[in-house]
Amino acid sequence: MKITAIKTAVVEANFDWTFVRVYTDQGLYGTGECFFAPGLTATIKDIAEVVLGQDPRNIDYLTKLMRRATSCAGATGGTVFHAITGIEFALWDLLGKHLKAPVWQLLGGKWRDQVRIYADSHGGHTLESLGPCTLPRTPDWCKVQAGTAETDQESFSPKGYADMARQVVAKGFTALKFDIDIFTGHHKCETRPLTSDEIQFQISLVKAVREAVGPKMDIAIDCHWRYNINDVLKIAWGCEPYNLMWLEDPTPPENVENLALVTRQTKTPICTGENAYTVHGFRHLVQTNACHIIAPDFQKAGGVLEARRIADMADAYFIPIAPHCIASPIGTMQSAHICATLPNFLVLEFHAMDVPFFDAMAAGDGRPLIQNGHVTITDKPGFGIELNEEAAREYAKPGENFF
Ligand code: MG
């Protein structure tokens, strides 16, 4: 079997859902999904040349070949890794179809049939769509202009957060996540010192969510790397009575020692990892116990095999894994296959509650991918999910190829 072509398609959703397909001379193809990045599809087109004509079943070898070929353009992470990761996922989908086996089985079998999902939740009635440089945009489907903390103060309030949290509970989720960094000028300056009022307001949001959902719901809170150690420790200490599942990315990702200082001084569990790539990107973090939970993004971290390496290393240090995920149903199901095989799996993210066509992106009987806060893993070959091309074309990003 030989690779004959690699093509892409992009759907303009809350982010650019970037699909990559690997075609073969035997008529089979596999589909993967990449985390967005500026210039991503052009990067995929260039990297495709490295593996054209190769046997797609040699997945580890081909992945290392692509990494070596692009080492001067991102030896440890970045856009080339997003591209390589999507291609690697497509190779696994292809291998599963070729062997008529689900990917979870090829990875050593599963620990669970249902993968628990947490709902990333925003304050109030907002729709959010961000371009490849995370600038806000308004696609045709996004009829309601996205609100901000300045324009939508009612929903970005303790009451607004509590209302949204109740809606998430009503949908059957057992875990959710809220951002608390959107009120403090983060877009103007990172790690700007917070005032006492700002810190107290953020803690009041967490209190409101906990009181709205009761003691059993798991709550995560995201800081998006905005804060200095002193300020975020005050937030973490203030959150301790509310029994968080985790506080995410309290300090910038470049400095693991700073993060470790936060981790060691609070009872609130600290989670990080969506900006790290490969097992090497997590090694120092895990070996120094600089966080309590890791959250790699499987659509960018290096591929299915790399995801296993990261998860297995964390497991050796008794650290659970809660993967970050902003993908379409395709990428979400692909991440779920990996999660099904991990002994140290905690919960997987769902970031598209605001996207009205999320479920339409998957071909088939139209069954919602997430039911009662879980994704059910099937025995279908590959990742067991196909893109609904008709629906994908409807929301295709202008100016991008569609396979
Ligand atoms: Mg995050």
C-alpha cells in the first residue's frame, strides 16, 4: 500500500476545524484533525511531500520522518506539529480501516466503553468564533455578535455564570469549566497585577457556580496563563472551599518552576499542558510534579503514539490526564479513542456548545456524539466516525481547499 495524496478541508466553526486526509493506491483513506494555526494547510501541503509514495502502515517511522524533515521549522513544537499530528491521526484511521479494527483496539484495548466529557462553558449568551490568530470573527452562522465582558456585563457575572452552570447540568454533564480571566484586561497585558477587587470578583464567580451546581459536579477554572504567582495564589486559596477539579494554567507556560511554586502552595489542584508538545514537552513538568493534572491537546501534541507516550509517562508519576480538546466531532472522537485506552484518564474537554452544527459534522444517523456527558466508543474500524462532507461544505472556510 502506498500514500498517493494528502488533502485538507477547513470548517469555519468556533475555531478553524482543519481536517487532513491521507489517500492510498488501494482506494482507502484515513481522516485526521489538526489544532488550528496560521498557515496550517500550506504547511500540511509541504509536509505531505515527505511521505508521498510511502507505506502508510509504518506510522511511527513516517511520523519521525516528518518531524526530522521539519526540524528546522519547529523541532519541539508549533505549527509543523499540528500538521504532523493531523496526518498521523489520519494514518491510524487508515490502518484501522485496513485491518478492520477500531483504533482503541490497536492501542492495546480499552479501559472503558464511555469516555467522560466536560463542557467548556462561557458566561452568558455568547457565541464565539476566533480566527487562526485568535482574533474574533463573525462567520455567517454566527448570527449573534459575540458578547464580551464589556458589552454583556449581566451574563459575565456570578448570576450569569450560575445560570450557565445550571444549563450545563441540565444537559447531563457531570463536569464543566469556566474562564475567569476575561474581566481583567488580559488582552492588553499578560500577567498584569490584579487588584483585590478583581481577585474577589473572580472568587465570587467560582462560589456562584459551586452553589448553583451543588457538591457533586466537578468544576474546573481556566486562567489562560494570565497571572503572576502572588495573584493567582490568592485566587487558588480563595477557591479552596469550593473543591475545584482543577485550576488551569495559572501562570505562563514557559516557566515550569513558577508553576511548581503555585502547585506546592495550594490545596486547589493545578492543571496545565495544552501548550506542550511531545513527551519531552511534558517530561520536566511531570518529573518535578509541577502540576497535579496534565492536559495535552491530542490534535497538536504529536499524534496518537505521542499521546500514549505522554499519558504513560504521567501514569508512571501517578498524574492523571484530562486532555484539552477544541475539535469537531471527528477530533473529539479521535481523542476519545485514546482516552478509552488510558488507565489514568480523568475527563476530556468539549468546547463547542455554542456551535449549532457540531453534531451535523459527523456522518451517520445524526445521533448526538455526546450523550449524558459521555462519548460512547464503538467497534467500527478506524476511529469509527466519518465527516459529513455535505454539512462540512456548507460551513467551509472561504479561500481554503475542500479535499
Ligand atoms: Mg485552557
